[in-house]
Amino acid sequence: MPPAPAPGRMGRPPRTSRVEIMAAARHLIDRDGWEKLTMRRLAAEVGTAPTTLYHHVRDKDDLLTQLLDDYADRMPRPAMPLDPRERVITAATVIRDTLAAWPWVVEVLTRDDQVGRAALWMVETVLAGAVECGCSPEQAVDLYRSIWYYTAGEILIRATRGRDRPDSSRPGSRDDRIRAVDAAELPHLAALADRWASLTSRDTYALGLRSLVDGFLQAL
């Protein structure tokens, strides 16, 4: 009769795939924020030992980089206009529209000044368009950085406002304070007080972007 199997030997445990790890990391970030993501918490979410994760990622920074690349791979790549100025604006708009759906990515990018490998085509498009518009390479970088700061700020402010929006009807709220300003001291703000909330919630990104790009190019 064949020998009985050794105690505790149940065969090799199922392997944890990179796809499972990335999906679990996205879930944790969406639920708790990227700052609270740790390898130990990720391992618990996947249902494996922390050491298993290191077959796929080196550490948290490498995990975030891989998540950024995976996300950038899914970004749309629209047909670019022939006009170089319009190409700059189109690339910037793609950045904004894509990242606005996952604002935590912007927090990571602004913290470490990272750019996902798969997103570099957008940076290249902005730089190339700027050079065709008459910028030196250095000026092209300045324009890209100005666009990025404007775009990142717009995304983060809107995301924070949507997540932490206070009750505008409670005493002491921002809208309540604006409605109570002294018209003699702050006449323009007082005149707009009743419409301030609706005016400041409008989406003016496209207008601001075109003004930024046009102003930069005209100053060359």
C-alpha cells in the first residue's frame, strides 16, 4: 500500500498574480487613500504573506510606480491636431480628464515629481508642440511645468472640495462668511456674494488652459 502523505503537505499554495496585487492595491487606495497603503495591509487584502508580494514589487514606491504605469496605459490617445498649439492643449486636456477620475495619482505625482512611463507620450507632445511654436527646449520645459502645476492644482482642489465639502447652510461656513462681508470694505465681493458658490464651482479649466498657453507663447 502506498505511503501516507507527509503531515501538513497539501501541495504548493496557489500563486498570487501581479494582476491580483494591482487590483487589491487600487481597492485599498480607493477606500483608504494611498498614504495608508502598506505592504502588510496589501498582503492581508490579497490573502498572502508579505514576502510573496516581493516577487512582483520591490517596495511601496515600486508598487505606486507600477500602478501609475498601469493607469497611464489605459489613458486614451486621441488623434492629435496638426496645429502645434492645439496639440499642447489637447495633450494637457487628456492629462486633466484622465487624472480627474483618480485624483490620488496626482497626489503621488506632485509628491515625488514622478511621471509614469506610459504617460511620457503626453509630456513629449507638450514639449514638441511648444518647440514648434517657437520655444527653446528650456522654454518648452517651463511651459510644460506651468501647465502641470495648473492642472494638478485644479484637480486636487476639486477633489478635496468634493470629498470634504462642508454644509454651506450652517453658520460660519465659507458661503455664510462671504454673504456677511462689509460692502463698504469689500464692494466687489459683496456684489457677488449670493452667486459666489455657483460661480466658483464652474468648470473653467479649458479657458484657463488656453489663456495660460496663449500668454506664455505671446511673451516669447
